[in-house]
Amino acid sequence: MNLSNAVILLLSLALGESFSPQRTTSSSPVRKNIATEVASSSSSSLDSNVASTKTTKTSTIPWTMNTETYGEYNNEVQHVDWGFAYSSTPPNAVDSYIIDDVEGEIPSDLSGVTFYKTGPGNFQRNGRQFEHVLDGDGFVIAIQFQEDGKAKYTGRFVETEFFIEEQTEDKIKYRNVFGTQRDGGVLTNAFDLTLKNVANTNVLQWGERLYVFWEAGRPYEMNPDTLETLRSVTEDGPLKGLGGIDCKVRGITIDEGGPIDNIVNTGKSFTAHPHVEDDDTLIGFKIETNAQTKFLTLEFTEYDSKWNEKKSTKFSVKDSLPPHDFSVSKSYYTFFDNPYGEMDNLRYLIGLKAPTQIMQLALRQPTKVHVVPRSEGQDPVTVELDHSYFCIHLNGLSEEKDGKLYLYSTGWDLTDERFFPQSQESAPFLGAWGGPYPDFTRGKVPPSLLYETVIDVEKGTVVSHEEVRPGIVIEFPTQEEDKPNMMYLAIAAEEYTSLPSTGLCRINTERREMETWWADNKQFTHEVIPVKKQNGQPGSWLLTPLYDAGKRRTTIAILDSEDFEKGPVCRLNLKHHV
């Protein structure tokens, strides 16, 4: 973008901003393919004797492992181990091979299933470290369970036009959302509003087509078998209506497709978290903010199994940023409108800061929840919590019972004085999230907690908003295909202590019951993807990556939902980490 175009956009933007912080979880259990996302987050840990009230911060940070087995918490050792999860993918990970290091037996009814995972895979260029892990280049792996009982690994970077150019020149040539700026200093970055599409947030196969998503941009299609990045010629599926691949600024409109939009070359973006409702229904939304009117418009779109559009519903709200995630029920699309304060757009436009570096969390602004009807003839409903809350992820499928809507979300309590000083009106969004990886040792990464929010849609009121298991720090909620009340999460700590996740938990949201499994020392956990068992067997196989800092590798673990606390029945040990 040249200087004159940037000045036009600067005048139009005023105090508006259309970029949202992304982070992670829409995963959908679909036979023949399973997808999951990776990104940094404070995860969780658990306790069978849960405290009902918050505890004060102690002088030492308790490690979640059994100290009799692993010793007392060592800040330097465990923190370095955690950092391994954010080291760049080694060259030998870009490969395809049969996994021969297998512990246990691969369940036979996984035959024909492919497990996909994506996340940041490269964190530097020409010796220069990226400023934030979420600016990392997207890397996708596929674990194909074959008919002969073996599993095949394939791993490749998402070869976007941005990645190819930077890889070829070994140079940071584009600005990034979370802090990484172009080589060359402020003058090089000033008035350059093209943001690199890192394609690193989510991956999903639907209708025999595989897409990688990043919510501030356009999805990229990959070959489901080889993971080759495809150059889509037709603008169909999730690409329809977003604008061509050459659009320089996404998520913004200035004059609704008029001459300024054409000069600036704007386009829409697509959510990183589409959700699968059934075998013939996938739902996502397109994103666009009018820089002059400050209205955010989300176009909720439902697709059939071949990516044909079945219906679409537009919803607009003023002075809001796009949500990272949303939830779908029988009658509604629902999302939290996180409370943001004013942002210093000028510092971004003149090249001093990245978009999320100018974002502020409004600590005294009640969080809104928007409930958008899926059918015509009913008006949207907006309700308010009685305090500030920052939603990170939502359960993909929510339930309606007795005239009420039940939502389950993970997020930050913005009234927690330890991380959000209540003497202030606002706090920086990134907090301690900068640098090579989230720094839990400084006590600045807020704990992510699981909440149940009950809404009476007819009355337009919030019935309740409370923790499902008080004090338990968790992230990445997923659900079983036939049991939406059965939720799986990565877990890190108890008593509101913010730490990396080292275990997994299963929570029955109706009964508030919880089971847990803890990984071995130096291993870190992530999102669980349930795969429904076949041949009339009850339950699901649970697939999840384990990051093994001790052995410098990633393991794909398979657990049995019917014997969850026993842990993995099979481990597929890769030759490297990813």
C-alpha cells in the first residue's frame, strides 16, 4: 500500500479497528478426518476437592506434578521445558513416513481416520526471532490411520504467498498482528497495512476439502493427502465473497465496495473456528468492519457437505471487534462481545506498533453476549454480564433446555486483581504474552477458567455466569459427538494458578463431575479430539498431541473415553517435535 492510500485509510479509520486477537479452538469430530488447532494459552490443572473461593497468590508457584516423583518446582528448569513447545519445527519434520515407534496397539476402528493438527511452526528468519509465538508460520501435520493397522505421518508448512516470499529471501517482509514488524525499522513499516496471513490457527477437512484458517485473513486450501498448498482458482466454499487472494487489507470496508475500497483493495476475512453441526451442516462467519460507521458485520453462513451455501444471516454491532469463537445451538448463533478500551491506531498506522499491541482490555465495562436467531422472523437479543469477562473459546455446540440457552466458555476473569488492577480503567491485551513463549514465571498470564453462562432468551436476561469447577485452570474445550455435555480440556493447575497444561480432564457439565489424567514429567498437553468408536462400541477414541521436552519430540496419544483416567492406550512417537 502506498502513502496516499494509507492516508486515505487513516482518515477513514478514526478510532475504529478491525483486527482481533486470535488464539485457539474449533475442532470438529468428523469420520474420515479429525482437525485440531494449536496456539499458546494458559491451560489448566485439576483438583477433586475444589475450592469454592479464590485463594490469594502465594510466593512460590506450585508445579502440577507429583513432587514425590518429580521433585519440587524448579522455575528455571520447568520454564525452559515449557519453552520447548515453541521451538521452530526442525527440517526433518517436513516429511512423510510410517510411524514405527508405537507404544501399545492402534485401535482397529480408527482405520480410515486422518487426524490433522495445525499451529505456528517457524519463529525466526535470518536469525531474527519473531516478537510473538502467534506470528509463527503455520505448519500442518496429518496422521493417517491405514487399513494395515499402521499410521502415516505427513508434515508441511502452509505455503502462502507470504511464506514463500519470506522463505525464499530468508527475510521478514511483512507486518504481523502480534508484534513482529518488517525488517528495516519504523519507516519501512509506516503506512503499510498489509498483514501477513500466517495460516496457523485451525485446520478442518469438510466436503473432501482441507482448509487452514486464520481469522484476520483468507483460508488456504491444502491437499488432504499430501498437504500440498493449493492455488484455488475458483472462489467457492469459505472463499466465496471474501475478495481475491491479492486483497491487501482484510476485514475492513470504507465505502461498501466503492472507489476507496477498490483503491485500497480491501476484502473480508473468515473465522478461524467454523463448527460442524451434523454430517451436512458446517457453520462459519465472514467478517467486515466499516471504518467510517464503526459497524462490525458478521455474516453467519451455513454450508452443506459439498461447501454449497445453504443460508446466511447478517448481524451488525457498533464499536466491537470480531469474536475469536462462537457457539451454535438449535435456534441461535451466539458469541461474547469482549470489552475493549480505546486503541491508539495512529501508533499502528505509522509503524510503531502491531495491531494487538495497541489493544486494551476495558476492566469496568460489562461483557455483552449476542444471541442471533438462525431463522427469520425473530430479533437478535443482546444481554450483559454484571462484570468484565474475556471469552477465549466456546463449546462449538450449545444446548437449549427449558427455554434457556446454556453456553460453556473458557476465558479470563477481568476482575481478578492479580492480573487486572481494578484501580485502572484498562489493561494491555497482550500482558506477558510477548517474547518466545508465554511467560508464566512473571505471574502476568491470566488463568483460563471454564464458565457456564445461562441465558433466558425470551426475557433477554442472564440467569447465571459461574465457574463450572472453581479454581481449575483449563483451555481448549471439545465435546463428544453424541454427548455435548461431556467436555474434554487441557488442564494445568488448581487454586487459580496460571501454568502450562500438563494434564487432561473430562467434565460432565450437567453433573459438574470431573476426571483427570496427568502426563509424564516434562510433557505438555493440548486439545483433545474425540473420534466416535465404530461397530457398536460405546464411547470415543481421544486423540491429542503431547509435547515431550525431555525427549525433544511430539507424541500423538490415543485415550479411551470409557477408561479416561488410565491414560493413553497407544502412543505414536514422532521422530521430531512439531
